[in-house]
Amino acid sequence: MQTYSLGYLPKLQTYQHELLQRLERIVSIDSGTGQIEGVNLIISLLERWMDEIGFSVILHPSHQFGNNLVARCRGKGRIRLLLVGHVDTVYAWGTAATQPFSLRDDIAFGPGVIDMKSGVLMGMYALRVLQEAGFEEYGELCVVFNNDEEVGSPGSIPLLREIAQQVDIGLVLESSRSAEIVTKARKGADRYVMNVTGVPAHSGVEPFRGRSAVIELAHKMIAIHNLNTIFPGVTFNVTRISSSEPLNVVPDAARCHISVRSFDEAGLNLAETALQQIAAGCSIPGTQTRLLRSRGRVPYEATPQIMHLVEIARQEGKGLDLDIVAERKGGVSDANGLVEAGIPVLDSLGPVGGGMHDLKREYLRVDSLPVRGALLAGLIQRLCLSEFTGM
């Protein structure tokens, strides 16, 4: 069977030096979520670079997070594809100066180098080689580079959902741990706040009159942690603990936050039932507990349509001697939101690296950029030339 990916590899290799120069430039700009000046500077560079390869660009401002970029190019075919990446990182202002971009033994380091500034550029260059090859057999290529993925895309998810209604397939440029791996499913995530109310009392004079909200919450947090052994594939993580603080008062208020993740909606609902049961119980008489659930990203599940995308990626991988394997991941991405909007999505199509969210370990394997870029370009071409239906 003919593959297209290998034909794009030499051209992408010739662009490697330029891509790395641009990568150093944007990694050297602080763009933690909410750092609007840095985010907008990176978006302005990407706006210019996307315009240079023939895409029309519109910026969509967000008051809290800065600009989102939407780039479009009309073709002569039928399939409409959406590529998604983000420019925000998890790092504090000033990180780019204290831990600048560096390159050692074909490994690049720096804040956001793999999560996911290199994926953004790799996607752009994959589109560039398609354009330069004269490929136009798509209905439309649409690109969204957003600014708030690291905090759940609260400002950009309405934009992503709107655009998802205008396309047939989503491709997400998050990184991979291996050149052979793409992502077919991700856990969904719900958030909870557990509030415990107790009875205050002087901790020295009459502590027996008090009912400690902190001790009650401690019992409940241990019970929540033990749920990790009960529901396969469902994880419970307790974090952000707080309470009333005076040392001479038995605390009458305590709170914790809980993150719950599951590969399917059934697991998330089982988790809610279990947490409500824990909240209803009482180890310290006289305390009361209230549990609040906030729905997060829905599970991104491997539907038949998504498995068809995996198979097409597998076919293109053969041209690059890659035996493509699709895996499930516990972390969430914008793929979750696109699936919720109703389109099939393939994720982790970016370059290879690791150490995400840890400045001392975050890295990019530079040699993966042309290979994974060629895989992406070949995948796009094969999708557009295939009879992919059933949207």
C-alpha cells in the first residue's frame, strides 16, 4: 500500500535548523497560563509564520489569558481537519531567563519545550510541506493555538467547540513518549470540594466542647485515598487542604479539593456515589460535611471512528518504519473537549519527549521532529484522500 509520509521527511529535515531557531525564540518567552504579554508575543509570531505559509489568521482575545489564534486554509477537497495546540506553560514568570533553552546531544531543554511549543511548530511545518508540495485535496485545514490548556481551557473551550462543529476530524499536537505511540483515549476528570464544619472551642480551657473539623476531614481523606484500591481505572487525588487557623481554637472549618479521573463516564459516576457516602458518614460526632462536584473534561474514549484514525496513522507509519501503537493516557488534553463536541480525535501526534511540568526534566528529542512531522503530513494526506465517513 502506498504511503505518503516518507515523501515529506527530506523536506522537513531541511527545515530542522530553522525550526529549532524558532523554537528557541518562543521557549525563551515566558508564557505561563495568564502571562498575557508573553502569550500574545508568541501568538503574534505564530500569526506571522502561519500567514507566510498561506493561512488566513484571526486572533480571538481572552481578557484573562490573552489571544487565541485561529488559522484557516481552503482547499479543493472534502474533508475538514482541525489541528490543535497550546502555547501556555505551567511555569512562573522569569523561568525562561533562569532556565533558558539549551541543546545537548540532540536533546533540547527549556520551559514548555515539549509541552507543547515544539508540537505547535512541528504541526506548522507539517502544514508547510503539504502546501509546498501543492497538496490541496482537503475541504479546509483549520488550526487553533490556544492559551489556557494547562488550566483546562476555560476561556478557549467555547471557541474550540464552535470550530469543532465546522470540521470532520480533530488532530491534537500533544507530545508522545515514543515515535511509535499515539493516543486513542484519555481519562475524564471531575473536581470536588469537601467542606467540613465542626464546633469551635478554646483548645486549652475546654477542648472537650469542640468538634474538630480538621480531624473529621482527616478521617475522610484517608477513606478517599483508600478508594483507589476499589474502582479499577478510577483515581482519587486529595489536594489543597485548608482549615481555620487560630492555634487556641478547636478548628470549626476544614476543606480539601479532590480530583477524580476515569476512562469512562460510568467510573466518574461510581466515584461520585462513593464520595457522597463518605461525606454522609461521621467519625467526629457533631461535625457536618458538604460535597460539591464540578464537572471537568469528559472521557475521551476509543470509538470505532477513532480506531479508524489509528489504523490510518498505522498505515502511514509503515512508510517511516514506525509500528504505530495507540495507548490510553490518564492525563487530559483539549482532545477531551473536542470529543465532547462530537468529532473523532487522534491525540499525541507531536514530537517525542518527556518530563512535562518539571523544569529540571522537561526535554524534547530533536531527531523526532522531522519524523513525527512527516507522519502528521502523511496522515493528513491519507485522511483527505480516503473515504473516511460517518461523522
